[in-house]
Amino acid sequence: MGDDIKNDSEDGNSPFEDIKRQFNDIFGSSAGKFSFMPMLVEGKSTAQGQGDTKEEDENAKFVEKIRAFNLKPREIKDYLDRFVIKQREAKKVLAVAICDHYNHVKQSLNDKNAKGKEYNKQNVLLLGPTGVGKTYLIKNIAKLIGVPFVKVDATKFSETGYVGSDVDDMIRDLVKSANGNANMAQYGIVFIDEIDKIATSVGLEGRDISGRGVQINLLKLMEESDVSLFSQTDVMAQIKAAMSMGNDRKHTTVNTKHILFIASGAFDKLTDIVKTRIGARSIGFNSQNSRKTDDSYEFLKQASTADFIKFGFEPEFIGRLPVRVACESLNASDLRDILTSSEGSILKQYVDDFAGYNIGLSVSDDAIWEIAQLASEEKTGARGLLTVLERLFRDFKFELPSTNVSKLEITKACVGNPESELEKILKQCT
Ligand SMILES: Nc1ncnc2c1ncn2[C@@H]1O[C@H](COP(=O)(O)OP(=O)(O)OP(=O)(O)O)[C@@H](O)[C@H]1O
Ligand SMILES: [Mg+2]
């Protein structure tokens, strides 16, 4: 970057030569880091011109891609089926919401008159326990459509942004994930995890209102607002903003109208609210026979707007998340299916890891079933698989690469006692 600046001003006639000198005086050699310097030149510097052409090309290609969007809900669901086990309802609902959203975006790009048309954005709220595929579903959708995607935790936001981040930061993060291309970011997907944590909770002294301000700020974003690329709490960003003041506004702000927001959370306490409203018996559940996690799905899927308001969401906020769907918990046989049939199975990763040391890994069916059962006891959904597999393979991964072993066969007995299996293998090697 330092070199860029030197080259730009080598002719000595540069109109920002004076400003550069002053910057160097103030910031010393670190001034070389300011890549925005060429933006000061009226009529754009050569470097800026080239950058713009590249960005324009990229934009044109991207807009063309959105214009060509012609996926059908069933195709999206079929694609998700390759990676995500179960969650049939969530896949269907998401597939429809995504198609509606991008078809609308496509219409407003293709037809200037469509811009004035009324449209309610299909922002989505995903409910369900940990590790059942909420984030995984959205990641796969963003990958399929090829739009910028960012995942943020709602817990990191504060109302003012002075402590923690302000909600606009998520849009700036989306721009980063689009390699700095603000135009592409305007058609991206923002995934907000842990949204249930910004509900206002009822305490002894009435409602705690800390989450309310964040909700209010969020709902403006979800609808439509212009977000500055430069954070107000970031001094460097403010200098940059001042420097680019003469530039086109569209280069310094992102409009959120076409950004799809998908929020997600576990909503544990919401289950009780719904239960109280409809009564446990009225949906035919016998609490002694059914596992708690399973009936929480049955209740969550019936949550109404009034339940969400009782839970601690502002009516205007929950109103901006009109598409709501609950994800099911995963039992041992679902976890087995994840290991054996998901294209993103974690087991494949282990096979690749061992292949890196020229060791062929195979896992028998009954070992897979054993792993799935142990993982289900963890009660963390598919995340339990990570825990069990890590524990199982830890010592094998450490010891075997330094031996001449070329094959590792995992049996049910080995899952139960990996240490003694490893000992046996190591003895055979010596
Ligand atoms: N239904 C599923 N099918 C296949 N793989 C899954 C499924 N659910 C989870 N996984 C695997 O587990 C990992 C963690 O899941 P994910 O991040 O989607 O959980 P989550 O529902 O978002 O949980 P949390 O509420 O804790 O954020 C995924 O990256 C994926 O590998
Ligand atoms: Mg998640």
C-alpha cells in the first residue's frame, strides 16, 4: 500500500500532495496504510479507475446471476436434503421464503415499475434446540444461491454500540464477506443467531428493557435503511468517511431493502408460554411417555405472535419476522443418518484426515450406531457427534501417523474402549 501511494504521487503534481505530506507528518510511516488516499483526487486516480472497472464487472455479473434466479422451492429442498438430515418442515418453509425473496428482488431489478410495488419481506425466524442444523441450513442455502452471507450473534449488540457492537455492524460484516463489494452485499443474507437472548425478560422489578433498544434498531434494518460503511464508533472509519465525502453516496452506504434476515434461537422458555396457553393435554401428549425435547418441538411450532410478545419481543419486531418455523430435535437414528448419509458428514472429515497420513479409516455399522447413541446422550444435537468422535480418535490421530499402520478399522468394541484398541495396534507395530 505504501508503494501505491508513492506511485500515485510520483509526478509531484497530485492535487493531494499537500494533504499527503500533512498526513505523513502526523502519522509518520503508518500513513502509507491509507489506501483511501487516491479517492481524494477529483475525477479518480488511475488505480481507483481500474478498481472501479473490476468492481463494475463483478457487480454486473452478480446482478445478472440474480436476474437469472429461477430455482424452485422443491429444488432448494432437494439440495438441502443432501446435507441436512430431517428438518422437513424447516426446509420447505425456507425454500419457499428464499424463492419468494429472490424472485421479488429479480422483479425489482428487471422491471423499474416493480420497485414501487408493495412487498412484505419474508424474513425468517428459526426455532429449535442446539445443534439440530439451524445455521447449517442457512449456510447451505447461501452457498447454493451464491449470495454474500454473514452470521452474527445477537448477544454482541448493544443499543448504542458504545459497549459491544451496534446492529449496523452486521451489515458492514456482510460487506466484508462480499469482499468489500457493497453492491453485492445489498442482496445478501444476514443470519442472526441467539435472537431469543435480546427478548426483554420479566424480573422482580418489572421488565428489563435492555434488549428493547436492540430490537427497535434491528427492526429498522430488517425493513429498509441506509447503513453507512463507516462505523460511528471507529475513529479510522470516520476519517475514511470524511475523506470519501465528495464521492457518490451509493459507494458509502448499503441499503438493506433486499437483504434477507434470518433469525434463530433455542427459545426454551417460549415452550412453557405456549404450553400454558394451549394446555399440555390438548395436543394429545402424555408427558410421561414423550421425551421433553420432542414435545418442545410440538409446542414451538404452535407459537403465536402473542406468545412471542409475552416472551419479550416488541410487536413491531416479531412482526418483521413473519415466517416462523421450528426445527426438530435429533435422536440417535438421525445422528446415525448424519454420519452415513449427509454429504457434509463429520466422519468424512476424519476419513480425509487419516488419508492425509496414508491411513485408510473404516467404521463398521455397529460402531456408527454406538457413536450415534453416545452422541445422543450428550443432548447437544449433532454437535454431540463432534464430541464423541474427537474423544474416540484423539489418541489414534496422535500416535498412528508416526507408525507404519495403513489401515484403521473401528468396531463397536473400539468405540467403547479406544485406549486398549490403540495399545493392541501399537504392540503389533513394534
Ligand atoms: N440436521 C442435520 N443434518 C446434518 N448435519 C447436521 C444437522 N444438524 C447439525 N448438523 C451438523 O452439526 C453442526 C452444527 O449444527 P448447526 O451449527 O447448524 O447447529 P444450530 O442448530 O445452529 O445450533 P445452535 O443453536 O447451537 O447454534 C453442523 O455444522 C453440521 O455439521
Ligand atoms: Mg447456530
